[in-house]
Amino acid sequence: MRKVLLAFLLLNIFFSIKAQNKISYYRSKGKLPMMSYSKGSDRLGGAKMNIIDTNILLKIIDSTHEFFTVQLSKNHTSYLEKEFAIPDTLVKPKNYYLCNSINIKSIEDSFDLVSINMEEKVPYKIWMENNPNKIMLQLYGVQSNINWINQRINTKSVKNVTINQTEDDVITVTIELSNKQHWGFSTSYIHNTLNIKVKHAPKPEIKNLIIAIDAGHGGNNKGTIGSKTKIEEKDYTLIYAKELEKLLTKKGAKVIMTRTTDTSFGNKDRILFLQQYSPHLLISLHFNASVKPEINGVSTYYKHIGFKPLAQSILQKMLELDLNEFGNIGQFNFSLNAITDFPNCLVEIAFLSNELDEEKVLRPKFPLFVAQKIYAGLKDFLKQSADD
């Protein structure tokens, strides 16, 4: 019996040492590294957790051909594509890092800044909640050393910030918002301070808003093809985007176009391009397709619950075009929906795989009609979002 117990203990020690030897430390790198909940196999990839900053310390415990498994904390893991990580052989890892202080202040008329000071650039999960509106943040591999939270009285979007050590090595930060509508936020490190920039609400009118329009696909990315005429999606998203640009400009908006010609432009590059201009809203135009030719209709898409009202308002107006409703789809795993920087909506105007929808898309005045309905949806959204 003693020999069996001894053998069992030795095996445990062996596998424990083996497991420890598999652990390695990396840093995030590249264009918009994205944490995922799964490795996913469909065309949109694994369900996205959130974009993280570069140079974040990552504890790698396993890998496949394409992905690393990241140990975020004792009870949490995620996945990261290998191309977005680089080894850090100099780091002296700790079991946990301290979170030291939080400061909140307003930066001119642009955003409120929540700054969280820590010992290391740790990974994080950040998401939106509503009713009431909040930004929720989980910091992994950290313990609280916070003895105060300093909030200036001039903040416009941030109502209150609280922290809670929800697990031994996880801190949950709750950022309560003052506005009716989520207007976006961005997250990045400066040295070991994590900064969350929470946008102020703009004036609830189209005039003087910065509105980004994304004509989907382009260049070597043709998108879907018309079932009868074989028209290419990339050409018609541009036609419809230019019509929307013309109308919104006439109404006083400042319009940013991701493309104005038939050019290749990757989605991550579109995001980086748009982040330079910090628009108030983003509308991405596409046409849908299905292997079932009878499926038709218009649909809108969002990922973050805080941006659902924009997608709903546009869909309601688009349905006035005698298009069937395909739906308002949330948690959508599309790159341009994944960004939190500004409210965004993907509009799938109609199905090119359906002959009746395709016929409508080809009508000379239909691009103008679509632009008018999106404009009307934007007005409704702004009216509903206006603070009392």
C-alpha cells in the first residue's frame, strides 16, 4: 500500500512539474489583438471577448497550431491567435499584481478619463451594460491595494466608479454612466496605467456630427454576387454609401468614408483609420446572401448591448421600404461591430441571393430611398438618446 501511495505522489509531482514547464510568458502585439472565448470554426472565428492593448503580459498555458490558451486568472482563460503575441523572456512573474489607485477627471469637451494605476500591464475584459448604463471592467491577476478613488466634480459621462475584489486574483470595476445612451469608450495603457476614455454625449442633432460610412468589401474582396444579374456587392455598397454621404453632408454632418473607390481595405485597417477621426457614429453598409434563395429582407447588426438602440432605430425605418424583416441581430462577431469607440451599426440592406430583393437593389432611386430611411433612423436614435 505504501508503494502505491508513493508511486501516486511521484506521478503527481511529475505531472505538476511538467505542467509548470509548459507555462511561458508573452506580450500582446500587432494590429488590434483580440481575445476570444473560443477558437471557433465559422467564417467569423471564435466569439470575441474584446480587443486588448499591445504589450500586455500574458501567461500561456497551452497552444494549438493557430492559438495560445491564456491563463487570465485562476478561474479564467481565453484564446489569442499566435501572431498577436511575442515571448517575454526577461519578465519575473508574480502570482498577482497590485492595483494601486483610481483617478477620474473630464478632458475638455471630449471624454471623461478613468485612470487605474497598477504594477503591470495585465489582461482585462471590458463590456457594456444598460438599465442603468454601465461599463464593466475585470482586471485579471490582480489584488486591490486601493485606498481611495479620486473623482473630479467636472465629469460629464462618468457618474460613479466602484471596485470589488470579486475573486482572489480578479478585480471588478463598475463605471456608472450619467447619459441615456452609451456613446463609446476606448481602453489603453500608458506605462502601467490603464486608461478608459468615456465619450461625452454630443448634441442630439445631425448637424455637426461626425458620421463614418463604411462601404463594405472592395478591391479583391468582392463580397456576395447577385443571383440573377451577377452584380458584385463591393460595387453596390459603394453606390449606396456615396448616396448616404451626399444626404448626410447636405444635412450638415461631417462624413468620413472608409473608401470612395474600388480599393482593398482590411477591416482592422478600417478600424485604425476610423479611430484617428473619432466619429460619433459608424454605419457599415453590406448586402446579404443565403444558400436558400427564398430568404430575403433587411437586417441590422450590433455586438455591444449599448449600441442596440442605433441598430433598432435604423431597422424600423428601413422596414418602410417594403422590405421584409430579417431581424436585428446582437452579439454579432463582425470586426467593425467589435469596436467600443463609438456606436456602430452594420446594415444588410437586402439579399442579393433573392431575386425580388436584387430587383429592388437595382432600381435607380433605391439608393436614395435607403439613404433617406437611414437618415430618418439616425434622427430617431438621436431623439431617443437625448439627455433630459
